[in-house]
Amino acid sequence: MKLAVNLGYWDATSAGSVNDLLKLAVEAERLGYASAWAAEAYGSDAVTVLSWVAGQTSRIELGSGVLQIPARTPAMTAMTAATLDMLSGGRFLLGLGVSGPQVSEGWHGVRFGKPLARTREYVEIVNLALSRRRVRYEGEHYVLPLPDGPGKALHLMVHPVRDHVPLYLAAIGPKNLELTGEIADGWLGVLVSSDHAGDQLAHIAAGRERVGRDMTGFDVCAYVPLSVGEDVTACAVPVRPYTALYVGGMGSREQNFYNNLAVRMGYGEQAAVVQDRYLARDYDGAAAAVPAELVDQTSLLGPVPRVAERIAAFAAAGVTTLAVTPYGDTLEARLRTLQAGAEALERSGVAAGAA
């Protein structure tokens, strides 16, 4: 098991947040965290944040969690991945995701239809470009060069430090999980439960088997809130809005992948209440309606010994990296949470390289 830090989104409206984000990344590197991941939706972009962090760190790997497929052409993503890998000295991890229909169509103006087919073609073009071969591609969604025009097949002018930049996909549904196993080096999972991860990993394994591979070397990276303290119930309080956002607000009533996931995990009635309240903008009510068991299953909560037990449970379920979001009222508290996470990993006995 490895630990990573989820830097999330840079919120410029929070005083000092840009420096806080950097301090979290630097402290995570000092503590031996394997990687730091930056997110994007329709605010701060992940590339700029990762470039800034790369210039002020030296060892920790830097992941995009995730670059939105509708936001960039595949060739642009290949250029970005190669550049970030060069600037960081070979530390970039390329995380991709299709986002959701609201952001894809409302913000980027890209139709959301056939996300699996688009993802497959996108990844094939990115890998083709990063291999520095001439990019010629004929697919349903992408054709390069465009036919009957002046365009010509080009190859990437620069070379990443590594011959292969590790590629991760964010996936939720069964078919998308199978695709992830088939074409990616790792999975980025949200609302992952050690009790239910087996079903998700079975789909990933099926995709791996389809191309003659097993799970060896495949990174199962779960995003988990980390809230440390003696009272587990109190530790869950600040995490509840996060869970409510995904279950209730990440999508429309008709299409919310995380709500569907909560249903598959056995929380159908509660997920409907969370969504009703969230879409009615009763955010406090939505957070209160999140089942305590769901928060606990998908988080690391409580004192260090309990967190260590939960880390071991995630490892036993097949998770290989836990990307933790450290909770705390102040920067100092969040830094202490990172320290507690490192202590819990050591105590768990499942740290990567442990005897």
C-alpha cells in the first residue's frame, strides 16, 4: 500500500489557499507520500497547479486527477503529459476522465454521448502521440489528419523522460471499469469501500484478462477522506458534505453516476433522500441524510490505530494506493492529519516495501 495526497481544487477565494496547497504537497513529500493529485472541474485547472507544485518539489509523483477528456484534444493532452513529465523529471501520472454531461455539454460544449468509445479512441491517440510515432487515426469520434484538407500526420516534437507515462482512468460503472482494466495502468476511484471494492475490481480484472494481463502492476488508487481524532462520529462530520456532494450533486436527477454507485452499494433509499435535498439546495440536510456507514466505509476516520486497521482493510480488498484528503480546521491541523496518515500506514503493516 502507498499513500498519496489529494490536493483537490485550488480555491482562489480562500485566503492563503494557494500557499496551503503547496505546503501540503511539500509536507507529503517529506513524509514519504508517493504522489500528489490535483483536480479540475470548471474552476482551477490541474495542469497549472501541477506545474507549480512540480517546480517546488523533487521526488513526489504528480498526478492529474483528472484531466477532462472533453476539455482538450488528445494531441493537446499528449503534449501536456510530455511537458509535465519533462518539467518534473519523470514524475507525471496522467489521469483522465470523461467528466459528466453537465460539465461536458454545459461548459466545454462537447456532446457526452458514447463516453466509452470516445475514451478508448482518446487513449489510443494519446499513447500513439506519446510514442512519438506519426499520428494517423481513423475512428468514430476522432480522425487525424482531417480528410480532404491541408493537414498532415505529425509526430510529437518533444520526448517525455520515460518511454511510457503511466495512464489512469476515473471510472464508476461496470463497463467503464472493464475498459479501464483493458487500456489503462491504473484506476482512480471515488467512494471506494473496502466492503464493496471486490465487485469493482472484478470488472477491472475482466478487462485485464481480455488483453492477456492480470492485476500485477496495476495501480488501484482510491480517493478517501482522512479525518483523525478520538471520536469517530465527530471525525465524520466534516466529511459528510463531501459524500453528499457526490451522491446528491454530481450530476442531474436523471444521471448521477455516484448516486447509482451508492444504490449498488445498498443505500438506494438513503441516496434518493440525499439527492432530493441536495438538488433542493438543502445542503445541510443532504449531509445529515448521508448514512454513517457509507461515510465510514469510504473514508479513514478515527484515532491512528483505527485508521491503520482501515488501511489494512483497503489493502486486503485490493487497493494499492490511498489518495487521502486531509481534514482539519486549519493548515496546521491538516498537516498533522498528513502526519497521522503516515503513522497509520506504518502501523498497518501493509506499507509498500514492508517486510
